[in-house]
Amino acid sequence: MKNNRRDRPTKNSAWIFLFGLAVVTTSRFASPVLAFGDDFEAFVRAWRAHVFAVFERISFHDDFESGNLNSWQFPYPEDWAILSEKRAQQGSENGAQGVNHYLHMKRNREPGVPRRPLQFALLKKAKVGSFDFQARVRREGKSMIVVFNYVDTLHFYYAHLSADRGQQDAVHNGIFIVNGEPRKRIAGIDAPPALPDREWRRVRVARNARAGTIQVFMDDAHEPLFSAVDDTFTCGQVGIGSFDETGDFDDVVLISDDAGCQPGATLRPAKHGN
């Protein structure tokens, strides 16, 4: 059978097309195109399958002062509530107190089978690849979690923030992956406790999906408490909760230039980190 050369794209024509696309489009389109780099065949496969996503920037903040939870989806809405407490007003010289509202998880739920956390709130309509996430957390029991690159209930990462070291409890205090089987640690075995007390603590998760890096910082630390390199999941939702305990959350911030990505779990072995 004769090959029809007109149906076979050439590298030269493709690079000319890429250059023109980069020039005439905005930065919203540049990232998914340039992400293919020199992998011409991958670009052709993606183009034919119409899988290009339009990436957008998202900047989200929730301090729960509005009193509504419209931005969140819960596995059991009745388990969550906005509570309030008194706090010192910034800049006040006479000790005046204001009121702070925060998200409280009222009860825990049994983990799933295969063993994994299920009790966490996810941000609606915010599927992100690379991102910077911050929140204040306060444990009532021994631990809290931050879920990210959530594809579905069997495919996601989470940072487990605990009063224990990983050496004390192999499934506490570190970065874990749920990939169709019981959760597995990929970082943090030697790290000190992320939540040594029941005071408010700030957690920051920095994810670079293209490089595969995951870094978890606590409070004002300049060095990550946990770090790993893994590219099993590169897009998904972000959430907050606990494996099987309860606690509080406040001042949630999510910033990403990869909003609008499409989750597509590639089931590859996890790479271990620190």
C-alpha cells in the first residue's frame, strides 16, 4: 500500500507550527505546548488525541470569616463546621480581642480499604499541577493531613503531619502516596514531628509537577521538613483533613499557574525522597 506523505507530519513543519503558536497565543497556552520539549512523537500523539489543556492561574484564599463553605466539597458535610474563638487584635496596645473563625472537623471516619484516608475536604473546581499551598492547622489528636494531586479516592498524595516521628510509627509524619493499594511512604522517615504540640502551626506544600518535586515546610522554616521526587500524579485537587483524628484549619491559600490541568494517573512506582 502506498504511503500518503501528506498525512505524515514532518518535524520542520511541526516546529514552525509550535513557534507560531507560541507567538500568537497567550501564556495560558504556552505551558502545555512547551512542556513536550523535544519529544516530537508525544506532541503528535497529544495533538491527535485533543488532550491539550488550557492552563490558568488561580489564587485562592479562605479564612472562613464569610461563614460559608461553598468552595469546599466534603465526604460527610455534617462532620464539618465553622467555629469561632477570641484572638488578640494585631496592633492593639490595650489587649483588645477580636473573633477568629476557622474550619473544624467534628469527627473522624474509618479509613478506607485498601487502607487510606477518606475524611478530608477538597477544594471545588481547582484541579492543579504545580502549586503552592499554605494553611494553619491545629491538631486535636496526634495528626492532620494535606491531600494534593487528588485524582480519585484511590489515587493521590498526602502529607501526614504528626506528633510522632516516622521512626516511631511507620505510617506517621511524612509524604505518602495512595496508588490503588494501601498508602506507602515516600518521604519523611527521619524527620522530627511536624506538629509537636496542639498550637496553631502553619504548613506549606510546594509542588512542581514538571520536575516531580514535593516539599513540605512547617512554620517559618526555610528548609523542607519532608521532600520527595515523584511524578506518578501530576494534576488533581487539593484538600485538608485527617487520617483518623480531628482538628482545625484556617487561612487556606492556594496559588497555581497550572489550574485547568486534566488528571490522568500514570501508575508508576514511586521514587523515594527524604
